[in-house]
Amino acid sequence: MLYIKKKPIIIVDGSLYLYRSYFTFQNFNNNEENPSGAIYGMLKTIENILKKNYGSKKIIIIFDSSKKTFRNTIFKEYKSNRAKMPNKLYVQIPPLLKIFKEIGIKTLNILGIEADDIIGSLAYKLEQEGEQVLIVSHDKDMIQLVTNNINILHLSKNNIITPDKIREKYGIYPQEFIDLLALMGDASDNIPGIPKIGMKTALCLLKKFSNIKNIYNNIEKIQFLSFRNSKNAAIQLKKYKETAFLSYKLAQIKLDVPINITSEEITLKKTCFKKLSNLIKLYSFNK
């Protein structure tokens, strides 16, 4: 059992694990020969989370909306490198949501709002209310959300990500991870960043100036810094200033999406675990 200060409210990055489940169990079909691997994988994922015994009885699963978001408005190429959702995955979503509703596990998606923004806003809201939050995800974008009261569980590594661990690994604070993505870009989301500035250079700049605004406030000093290629970095920063701040807007997770969720809605009923276990047994035969 990993150390948690108190019983957390668990927020699951549902879209991430939905895709992972689909590709892991692509060959699963039910008795009617309909694809069922994503359903089975998601049920197993939730069971795995609940079995880790964090003492929590409150959980919510967040999914993406199919509609484009404000990020597509300010940058048309945002996530344009991603393939369309496979139909064999798409057809499993309605029955999966129905299953979660029947067993008493709350799910949430908001039209036109990315799952990341819902997760960030909900986590921030709960923290303000004095709650401890555990986000289950291995998406690096989530690192910016980490605080003393909002941690991340990397499920496959059984690892809890805290502010101290981020400082130890990267040498920056969690909030500065937005600036890191803005400088170096993020290929998975098609966030451009600044060409020729990678993680090493970006981290050197952030360790010196803390954030992208301070970097540009001290732009004339950068060419004289001791790290390798500092002169070229200064040139690139000046040339791509607009892109840097656009990338920051794309990388920053929103914390102000209005979310009205009651404690009762996300509290698990006693029958939930048995229902979940029975369904996993049922779907495990559909291989």
C-alpha cells in the first residue's frame, strides 16, 4: 500500500485508459460477436484502482467530449495528428457508460471540454474544499496539477507523483511544467513549442528564470548564460515568441470549468464491488 495522507477522492483519466484498454484487448468479443475489450479493460482498471486500498470510497471517471474545444479555435492543428477513434472502440462507449451507471460509479464528460480541463477544475475545486485528491493517469500534462493535496497515481508503475518527486526528477515546480511544454512542445498533442529547444535547454531556462514570462523579460541575458547553445536558444526564443505563448495557452489545463458534483454522486455503494467483480468474470469469458 502506497502512503496517502488521508482518504483521497479518486479522479480517473477515463479517456486515457479507455484507449489503452481497447488496444490491449482488441480481440475480445462478446457472445454476439461485438467488440468488448475496451469494456473489459476499463472494468479491470477500476477494480485494480479500488483494490489498491487507499481507503477511498469516492471515485469519478472523466471522459473527453467528441466536440472540438477552444484549443482547436486558437490553433487548428491542435491534436490534428491523432487518428479518428476506431469504430470498434466507439461502439463500446455507450454500453460501458451504462455499466458504470448500473454499478454505481459516476462518470462525467462535458460537451466541448477536454477531459484534462474537467479533471483539473474538479481537482482544484475539491482541494479548495479541503479534500485530498488522487488523479489516476500517466499523461505528463497532468504534472502541472500536482500540489501537496493533489497527487497523481501512475497505475502501471504503482507510483504516487508528488511535488517533491517532480522537483527531484526535473528540478522545477509542478506549475512550471506548463512552461516546459510551451518551450519544448508536445508531439502527442501537436503543441508546437519552440523549434530546436529540447527538454535540457528548456529546463536550464526554467531553473534560471522560473517561467516563460521571466524568460522573455530577461531575453537579452540568455545568450550569455553558461549552458550549451545559449546563443542559439536566445535567437530561437526571439524568433518564436508568439509561438511560445500560444503553446503555453494550449498546454495550460483550465481550473475554472463549472462542475456541480455532490459527494453522494461519487460515493461508492456497498454493492458496487460485487457487481464489478461479477461483470469482470462475465467479460473474461468473451475472449
